[in-house]
Amino acid sequence: MNKKLLEIWDKTLIWHPYTQMKDYMEEDNLIIERGEGNYLIDIYGNKYLDAVSSIWCNLFGHSNKKIINAIKNQAEKICHSTLLGSGNVPSILLAKKLIDITPKHLTKVFYSEDGAEAVEIAVKIAYQYHYLKGEKRDKFISVDEGYHGDTVGAMSVGGSKLFHGIFKPLLFKGYHVYAPYCYRCKYNNFKDTDERFEKGCDLRCLEEMLKTIEEKKDEVFCLILEGGIRGAAGMIPFPDEYMKEVAKKCKEEDITFIVDEVATGFGRTGRMFYSEILEKYKKPDILCLGKGITGGYLPLAATLTTDKIFNEFLGDYGEAKHFYHGHTYTGNQLACSASLATLEIFKEENILEKNKKKIKLLNELIRELKDLDKVGDVRGKGFMIGIELVKDKETKEEYEYGYKAGFRVAKSLLKRGIYMRPIGNVVIINPPYTITEEEIEYLCKSLKESIKEALG
């Protein structure tokens, strides 16, 4: 099999996402054949600890029998039927479970296949909701370097200049506000993110956001933020008080608040959902879920909203008030069955409680990296950790983009049997919940060695 694979393999055959293909064609490449537990195994039998959970979605390791058996059992009944005007058993059961575990005011579920679609749906629902109420609102509020996916709508409400700047002429208009970035704050000079959270600050970044809401409230149909941490920006946390005050202001001004928990949901920040801290404000109005919803086994996403929003779309057929949006595999039975099994694992194995000890150990050990000359900041929430590499620790001078500091460290880690996908100059750690304490210790030790080896 492997010999035949290598005979037909052409590095230009697949255009890989977020990959500089010129580099890819010039380098040795990892080709994964299977997975066992927390490890990826390539076609040569080499094992690699999956330190980013196959881009933040694999919760309980690879080849989990409970999830696989759920998929197999469903496949013997039916693999897919449309949700356009009809229902199916797993999607109904899953919708009830999602409503039971998310903030209580969220009562309606709209399915899709990935996080960007969940966000696209959320934005369209928010816009149409205000339109149906007779309000002429056509702008959104988001933050600089936010990330919500790569579809046109998701790129629009995102704010990544590197990822999406070239597409600016295609994007719809809104307001991107300066976002909290405690390590590189334009108002304060903290040594690192930990110092900010130890000392606190006057949250002038929040003042900017609240001022924008106040000035633009009559034209804004939604405000969207990631769930407590900007993931693709480099694991940059929002202070909890920032998120709470934004939720409070949105409630006061009747602005639809969308929280994107595609990356942060299902335990990543230590809570089942970060949005739990906003529930007292009856926010978010719309919640986006994805990635870990199936344990990382099949593509599925969900957009949850309230009765208040849902009811605005009700009307006679001739009024055409309904939501014109749908995907072929919306509510797919196999994916929903995988998600049901994933939620059973959370409950049966008391995952959130078990995670507390691992999160504590990981965060304690990873912070030892702050002693290294080339590590400027170590930050995150729960299992979501970013290690920002710097050229000069005293001045916080960044490495040039072309130097590929993060990828140099990733390559060094690969030699130590660890797979990690960086974002620019930030090393990303986001392991599966099944990682052992011994693996956490090895991961942190290897990170220290690899940073030294790759950057001096």
C-alpha cells in the first residue's frame, strides 16, 4: 500500500490549506496513515503526539471505540437524508442535548458542516432578524485580528489582515475595533500577559469597544467575538470582564451578540462553554459551535439561538419570511451520531473534572518556557495555549514573517515525535483531553529543547 502510494504521489496533487506550496514541494512531508490514542502514525510507522488535536478538534484521541461504534451502528441504518423539510432521529436527539448543556436561553439549533458555516449562518440570521423587524441595520462590530473562518461572510466579520487582507474588496462593511492584546498593549507596558492578569488594568481597550457600540448602535445588526480567546490571532485571551461588559452593553442596546465558540466550545477553556459566564445577561443571542462537537471524527457544526429570534421568522408561506439557507449535509446522521457519543463520553467519564488537574499541570510546566531568551509571552485559557517567540525579549521585537520561527520549532518538535502546527511566531499547544501527565511533561520538556535548538 505504501509503496503504491509513493508511486502515485505528486506533491502538487493536493493544494493544502494554509500551506506555502513552494515550501511544501521542497520539503519532506508528513503523510498520516492512521491514528492510535493521542498519536498520529505516518506511512513509515513513525508516531507523533498530536499536540494540536488535529487543529483543535480531536478531544478523546484517535480510534476511540465508542465514537467509531456509534458511526458504524448509524451507517447500518442510514448514512444521510436531507433535513430540508424532514427530520431524522440523531439530529433531534442531539439538538435536545445541545439545548440542555448550553446557556438556558438558547433553544433553537441550526446545523451545518463546519465552523465558518456556523458563523455565516449566525450573521445571516442576525441580519434577517433585524430586517424582519423593520430595522435598517447593515453593519457589524468585531475586533482587529479576530478569526471566524474563511468563507466570505466569516472573513468579513473576522479581521485578519494576513489571512484575509487580499480579499478586502469582496467583504461587506463593518467596524473592527482594537482588541485586547495584553503582551503588546498600546495603552500599558506589561512584561507579559501573566503580569497583566496579576496586576489588572483600566481596560481602555474596553472603552474603545463600548464607545463604538454607543456611536454605531443604530446601524449595527450584530457584534461578534470569539469565546474568550482569539485563537488564530495567536491564542490571545480576552479578559473575562471585557466579555461581560460587552455582553451587558449589547443587552442594553438590543444588539444581537454572537459568540463564536467553534474553537473554544466543548471544554477547551476549562468550561464546557465559555459562554456560561455571560448567561446572567441572557447572552449570547447566537452561539456558534463546531470542531470538537463530534470529538473530531466527522464534520459538523451548529448555530444556536433564542425563541425571540426564531419567532421573528415565523409567518405564512407567501410572506417568505423563512430563513433561506441550507447545506446538503445539514444534520447528517453519521455526524450527529458521532456527536451524541462524544457528549456521552463527557458525562460518563466526568471529563471536565478530570481535565482540571491536567490543565493545571500543563499551564505550570509551560510557563517555565518564559525563562528562555526567545520566548516573550506564554498565554491562553485552559488547554488553549500560545507561546509567542521573539527576536529580542527586552524590546519584544518580532521575527520577520519569512524567518518562519514557529515552523522552525515545529520541525524540531517533529524530530522528537511531536506534531504541532504554529501560527506565525506563535507556537500553539491544544492537546487532546486524553493526554497523560507523562505526555504533558514530555511535551513541555521537548518544547524547551526545540525552541533552544531552532532559535538559539
